[in-house]
Amino acid sequence: MVADPPALRRADWEPHLTDRSAALTRPEQAAERLAGWAAAAEPGDRLGTKDELRSRCGVSVGTFNEALRLVQSRGIVTVRPGPGGGLFVNRQSPMVRLGNSVLALDDDAASVADAVRLRDALDPLLVEDAVRHASPADVSAMRTELGRMHAAAEELDGTAFVHANWALHARIAAASPNAILKSFYASLLDIIESHVLSVQPVGEHPLPEYIRSRYELHAALVEAIAGQDRARALQLIHEHNTTITTPADERGSDQRG
């Protein structure tokens, strides 16, 4: 795990696109302009009112509001109401790289790093417990979370995908009969999720391939748990936490989702 500089604009984490204007939606294009203006300013600087910035972007109110939602979710700007209000540049969020993804965090990045390290160490114990003790209702709940992951994948919503991913891990942990272990694990997930502002893929893999590989790994993990295949389940959770995938290698990436 290493710290990376903030990926304020999509170009910073999706460099494979050659014709970016053709690939982005209108809200995404407006969000890119807002992110560019924020990157050129200082933390705390006022960029302008919503109406001023919407006019500069040349978009409708609905399009601008969606663009604003995108940049706010990345922690790039904050909106202040009232006289003298408008859009202000946020202090740059800490960025933590986890394999093929980057998490934009609030101020407590150190707690997230510690929680991820502990979570990774506990994963094999909880997967083994799930293989031994998961009931049909537990497996059904895991498949429900897989469905949420699939829906987020269809929307190419990386942030929603990773949150659904963490919810799946929580369901796997819930199958353990060890109350102390699963309670501690759930608290680690809460720490990670509560401090994450957004999730962005990085590296050479496009977002659809990144999400597809992660979904397929987790689907295989749930099937191994359902089939009480201990060796397969432990192999998958090891790959989940240690390996990086390429499009030709479907075993899973080091996103640690």
C-alpha cells in the first residue's frame, strides 16, 4: 500500500482514453472542467457561484447539478450557501492506493490503512468459517450482495461497486460462529467505509475490465463457500488479497475489495 497524489480529474486515472471528449457524458465533461479549475486554484479558494460556473460550462441546470455531484463525491469542492457562498476548493483529500484502485479519503487516512491491513489478515479465517458454517440463508444473503455488485458493474459505478463489495464481505463474516471475530471485522469495515469519499481505478485496466474481474472473483468465492470447497475458497481469498490481474488472467486483482 502506497500513498498516491490526488486523482482530481478522470484523466489522471483513465489515461488509456485517446479521444476523451467522445468518451465522456455531458455531466462528466462539465465535471472535468470544474475539476480543472479546482486543480489550478488553492484550497479554500472560491470558484464562483453555481450559476456563474454553470454558465461557464455552458450546460443546463440538470447537467450542472449532476456534474457538481460528481466533483463533490470526489472531495474536490464544497458548496456553501448564502451571501458570499458558492463553490469552494476543498483541501486535497489523502489518496490511498489499494492494488488497482485509489480511495479518496477524509483526514483519517492512517486509520483506513491500518484497518485494511487487519481486514486482509482476518479474511482467510472468516472465509474458512463461512465454508464450514454458512447456512442456506447466509449463502442467499451473499448472493443478494453479489446482485448489488452486478448492478453497480452494469452502471459502471465504481464507488457503488466497492461499497457493495464490502457489504458482501460483511455477509461472509456474519456466517462465522465466532462473535468476537466477526464483530471486530465488521468494525474494521465500518472504519474503512466511513472515511472513503470515492473510489477510482488506476493503472492499465479500464473500469469495465477492472469491475468485471472483481465481480467474477467474488462470485467464484461465494460459490466455493456454498459448495463447502475449503481449498478453492482459501485460494480465491489469497488471490483476492495478493494478486494483480490482466485481461487474460481472470483470477482477480489486488484491489482488495
